[in-house]
Amino acid sequence: MAGSAETLTRDAEAGAGFQAAPDVQAAVGQWLAWLRDERRVADNTIEAYGRDVRQFLRFLNRHHGEAPRLKTLADLGRGDFRAWMASRQSEGVEARSQARSLSAIRSLFRFLAKRELAANGSLATLRTPKLPRAVPKPLNVGEALEAVEAVAELADEDWIGKRDAAILLLLYGCGLRIGEAIGLNRRDIPLSGEAATLTVTGKGNKTRVVPLLPQIREAVRDYLADCPWGGTGGDPLFVGAKGKRLNARLIQKAMQHLRLALGLPETATPHALRHSFATHLLGAGADLRAIQELLGHSSLSTTQRYTDVDAQHLLSVYGAAHPRARPRARR
């Protein structure tokens, strides 16, 4: 996802809105550009990390009574970081958001250390807030298929409906993240020949190969045939109404409309289709290691969350079907 000159300029200037000295503002802008263009971090994550760092620098401004400089960051002690985390907790920030904020600050400080801008070892001594084990919330098979089939009918234009259907198929049929799907270029999808796989570059610049079902190739071909915007191999595969690379927010809005139209749960998001991909494969007997590779998880423990979902499903089926599990009717 190589950034355009416009994107690089925006990222380089992004630090300017932070309550910090010019050297810190410049460093934050470089960090954000690095996250986007080298680490290939999703736009939503970059926005969240930016908010977290902005809040952290505001705290330091109050805590020290002056705009923090790079030297300020290098001199921060464990007590300073603990005071920041305590202030977040006093504001009612949940443990999950605190953990994400700490992850953002750690990422920034690792970047600063590697660029020899500011080194601080105190941050390494902090513990990440303990989080409850999160269980993915997939759609069932019927809901997932209905969402993919119905999304085209909600669009204002035929080509946009075909675009949205192709994207949802990539999420549910290949297990892609939304950022991975909209980050594809035209050359990335093999629409002719015998190729039946898709090479995806995901988090941490990690590359994986996933099967590409014939229905997905056909959906992408239909979309491109009607798309009013042309392009070469290096151009975005999925574009918006003005021909620029599609914004993930538009697919999130499409899922919001689907929730209302189909009566889907609030957890029916684009990412829920990726959860559905993994859960339905596991339920059909797929190997956990294979699912890990298809999802691009670096750790098997992340993939093992889907066994909790499958176990819950089995228990609900058991409770509904087994005669000893059903409550007895009163006589």
C-alpha cells in the first residue's frame, strides 16, 4: 500500500496538531507515515493510535506544565507513565482501551529509539492491563450468505452494489480484513488462467496465500465490467464514486444498512465476516493450524479463540436437542 505524495505529506504534517514541541510533532508525523507505508497498519488503527498519542501528550503538557520535547520523552520515569495510566483509569477508560493506548505509546517509543531520537527504558517495566478473553462474534452461515447476496440491492448504483458484494465475498470467502480487501490493486486478483489463489499482505507486512473461489473471481469480474473508472495493474481494485481508493467506512455503512434490512445483530460488522470464515471452517472440521495460516495470525493462541465459539455452538445445540438437557414440562 505505497502512499501517494499527498498521503505522505498528510502523514508528515499529522504531528502538527499535537500539544508538543516542534521536534516531537515532527517525530510523530514520521511515526504515523512509517506505520502507514512500511508497517501497513490499517487506517482505523492509525487514527486510534493518533488519538492515543494526542491524549498522552496533552497529559504530559499538564503534568510538566510545558509542551513536551524529545528530551522530555527520554527523561520520563516509571512514575510518569503510571500517573498517565492512573489518569486514564480515573476518566473511566476501560481496560481494553487502556491496553490499546499503551500499545500505541510503546510503538511510538520503539520508533523513537530506533531512529535515535529518544530512548526510554521505563516504559518496558509497565504491565499491560489484564483483559478478559475476547470471543469472536461471527454470523451463522445463513446470515453470512444473506448479507453477501443482499448488499448489492441496497446500493444506489449497480456498479457500487457489485463492488460491495465482491468485497463482502472476499471477507467471508477468503477471510480478509477490510483493510486488506480495499488495499488490493487490480493486478493482485488473478481473473484469468488457472490461478486459484490470492496473495495478501497483511499486518506487519506479513504475506499469506489464500484460496480464491470461482464465485469471488466472477464477482470481481462483474464489478470491473460495470465500474466506470478504468485503471492499470497498479491502480486500486476497489474505488469510490470519485475513482479514488475506497474508504473502509463506506463498507461499514453498508453493513449498518444490512443490519437494519435483514435484522442482523449489532455485532454484524465487516470483521464479523472474517470471524465467520474462520468459525465455519472450524465447524466443518478444518485444521486449526491451516486456519491460522489462512487468517495470517502470527500466534496460534489468537486462532484458538475460535474454538471457544465452536464449543459454545456445540453446547447450544446440545441444550436444544438432548432430551436430558431440555427442561421438563410441569405436570
